[in-house]
Amino acid sequence: MSDEPLKQLWRFDHVAGIAHISKDDAKLAAVIAKTRDFHLNIDELESPYEALLEAIAYQSISGLAARTIFARVKALGSNGRPPTPDQLLAVSDNTLREAGLSFAKIAAARDLAQKTIDGIVPTLEEAHKMSDDELIERLDSVRGIGPWTVEMFLIFRLGRPDVLPIHDYGVQKGFAITYGKRKIPKPKDLAKFGEKWRPYRTIASWYMWRAIDTAGKAARKIKKSTPKKKRIVIKIKRRVVIKRKAAGRKKKR
């Protein structure tokens, strides 16, 4: 299968998608009007294995640190590409640690390499033929790769049109900014609201990220919701402190 047919598979009518998600929604339309045109920067030469290896390196650390670490991992390969699955399995843990990967990420990278060799992680051609749910189920079996990582893969590597990462903090925060909420939404509430964006939830997610960019310092005002149990514990502690202070005052008298 040539590169050109593969390129065509991820393309969709984003103009129709933007019209759909902003229809009868003045707030979302305002975000779209203030930001740059929708665009997914997809590397057509990057394999699913390479994309997921990079995703593992980027997990839970800053972008700058992740870029540095992945550059070191990439240097272990050849021709400017990351090490192949076979090459990665042959590299020692010490070498991968020196590159900056934690022991957990080393285990995840090795599992990814082995499952790529075993055919569990699909080739790019196979991935384009699989549904979102099939890919999530298949890739979720790889150690260290959860739904969020697969969703990022579906959006930024395969260019799928209808992906809504309901657990992504950026999407949650962008939603709160766009719709005037003081706190970020619960995933289930975001999923429910997002039904109106089908079948272009990827575009809506992309504009939720852009909403943070346009909000500037105002984005800092959006807070995470405090779980009810935590609030109850805080209230109890406050009551205990108040009672102790009151008892102390009585003793002094």
C-alpha cells in the first residue's frame, strides 16, 4: 500500500465539521473565530510503534524534558529513527536509564516492542483499517498505555474525526472556559455534552485546547472540583479545631 492512499484515509471534511459543531452554539463559534484554522500535524512516516514509544517517553513529565529524553532514546536507533523493536529489546536497562527513562517506562517500552513483534500492535496499514474501539482494545493491552494515550494516537497519528478525550485536563479546562464554568466538568458530563458534536468530536476537542490559548491568564481561574468526601473531611477537621480552641478559652478563664 503506497503512502498516498494512507494519507487519504485520515482526511475528513473539517469545514463541514466546524459548521456542524458550531451550529446553534455561539460560544463555541466565538472560540473558532478567535483561533487559527483547524489542523492536525500528522507524520505520515511514523509507525504506530514509533508514535506509541514517543507517547510513553512523554508521559507525566514536561514537554521540554520529554523531548530531551526521547531524543536520547531516538539516538539509540539508526538513520534518525528510534530503535526498532528488536533493537530496543537488545538495549540494556542501564542504557535506557541513562537516556532518562524510568524503570516503569522501560518496562512499558519493552512490552510495546515485544507486542509489536508479536503483531498485537498493528502496522500503520492495519491500523487504518481498524475501528477506534478495536484499536483502543488492542493497544490498551500494552503495559503503560491507557485510553488517553490511545486517544492521542487516534487523533494525532491517525487523524480520526470523532475522538473526545473526556479525561484530558486540557479538553476539560477548555470546555470550562468556553462555557463559562468555574470548575472543570466531570468526564461523564463532558461525554454527555459532547454527543452534540458527533461525528466531529476531534475538531471540538482541538478547539477546547485552543480556548486555553486564547483565554490567557483567565485560564488560571478554572479549578478542579473538590470531591465531596474531601470537603466533608475538611469540614470535620475545622469543627474539631474550633471545638479545641473553644475548650482552650474556657480553661484559661
